Amino acid sequence: MRWLLDCVLIIPVKDSERREICTWLERTNPSPLHNAAARRHEPRTSAWLRRTGEWGDWISASSPDRLFWIYGIPGAGKTMFYVVIDAVHESTPREELVRLIATMTLDNRFQKVRILAISRQYIETKRVFSGISISIPMANPFVDADIKSFVRARLAASHRLRRWNDSLQDIKKALIKRLKECCERLRFRWVHCQIQALERFRDLTQLTTVLENLPRGLNETYIRIFDAIPQTDRPFVRRVLTWIIGHSQAGWMVLRGIYANVLVEAVAYDIYGHGQPGFDLHYLQELLGCLITVETSDKDFPRGQQEAGCSYNSDLFVSLAHYTVLVFLTSPHILQTRVSAFPMSERTVGSQFGISILR
């Protein structure tokens, strides 16, 4: 990218300007999201697909079905597949992409092409794909085995939960039991959030009660997280979320998240009128738990070089941990819950974020 940029630029530019141009050109670069998902992927999971009969039928040269459609609910584990066409449901307008895939499947000009498509099970997608594809849901015994492996590995790797070594088996059984009871089954995201919550739990005498009352799905999980935030911290959390979401929506910002130091100091300035916060990143993580992700940069900029106008040395970036967090915050459903103080509007968040920047 940089070599090509140097070839086409007709005027000299500074390194900081070159980085800005590269960032702008790479706005749709999926690498940061892929790398983050890969870091969270549990080894030896997602291999179940090759063990299914549907996979064997699809790769067979004699199979008349050239389209393989995998569908599942959010958080079921679809992110970790290497596919030809991923997240069909995220295309806008979705109907055009669905029709294009159907055309490629049925047109004899593409008879040697095998298409693997993954999406949620929307009605129109199901209507088009059902008659022309081999399909398999993410809710199946193979994924059940993967989720159990994921639970075991996460519990074994948790330094915080090792202090409760005698109770780890009870925790594992409770998580698996709740997964089987939930109407929203097999959600890696749900397990991740429960383990993070248990890692912060300190009263071992209440562990049995906690395990017997695990939330039934992601919405209830998010409600409990927000409900546990002290009233005095709620304005702070709302402002933090405004900055995280506003930053992610701004076309001139980078995809990897907002600088952690920038976030903490900017929110302090917004609330208190100065950049000397009475809180830190660790406190923010304690409040929001699995709702946010704090990660290091995987960009190839030389160490120490920052975004234009940024003088911070930290390599930590903060973003929403999963798109379902944004869906929850912007859904009318939140207004009917006990955490109705936290609703967000994508339209107003952008304007609030812009006003904060200009202060």
C-alpha cells in the first residue's frame, strides 16, 4: 500500500500524512477484526464442519448442489469459518447479494464453482437458498461438543478462577446445563460473558446461588451488567459508550478502536471540564466487563508513531466487544427493562460525539 501510494503521489508528504491517507484507503480492511477473532478462537473448535455428511456431499464432484449454506444465531460461532461468502445478512441491500449467489449457483457458466455461504436464517434468505443448497444449522451436536471444549479450555486458562479450583467442575456443569436450557443455544459469546463475570465474583459462599441463576441469554446478560453499575457511575458509562460508538461510526477514524488514554481523558473532560480523570481503564473494564474489548494494535506502523494529533504512547485500544452490544443499546427493547437509562440512538450518538470533540 505504501509503495503504491508513493508511486501515485505527485507532491511530497510527511509520514503522518501518508499514514492518514493509508488509513483512509484501508477503511474496509477486515484484518483487525479477523485478527481479533482469531485471538479469541479456541484451538480445535470449528473443525466439526468437516465431520458432517453435508460437507462430504458438497465437496463431492458428483454433487448437484454447488451452494453450501450455514446459518445460525448471533454469537453461535460463525465468525471463525474460512468461507467464500461470509455474513450474507450484513449486505445492504441483502436481497441483491442473495439473488447473485443464487444466480452463480444455478448458472451453468459457474458449474465448477462451489460456494460456501454463512448468514443468519432470515426468511427471504431461507426461501431462496432452501431449494438450491445443502444447508446445515449451527445448532447441532458437533457444535455442542465444541462449546464444551471451549468451556473446559477457558476455565482451565483462567488465572482468576484457579483460586476456586475445587469448584471448577461445578462451574462447568452449570454453564453446560444452562446452555442446554436456553432457547438461544450454543452461544460462544454467552459463555465468554459468564466466565468473565465469574472471574470478578469474590464471594465463594454465594457461588452456588449464582450458578443456579445464570442469565438465559445475551439480552439478560447485558441487562445484569448494566444493572450492576452504581448510579453514580452511570453518567460516566453513558459518556464512555458515546465516545466508543461515535468513534466507530466516524468515517475518518480507524477501525481498531479508540486509544484507551484518549477515551479516559476525553470522557473526564466531558464530565468534569478537565482531563484529570478520577478513574482509569481498569475501573472501566470492571464496570463494563464483556461489553468492551481492550486490545493492542496489530497495525504495522513503526512503534511510537501515532495517529495525527495524538501524543499518547499507549498501544491499547477500546471498542465494543461484539456487535450485539450495539444492537442491545439501540433496540427499543431496552426501554422496557430495568436499565432504561442506557438506551442509545445511532443518529444522536454521532452528533453528541461531534459536539464532545469540538469542546
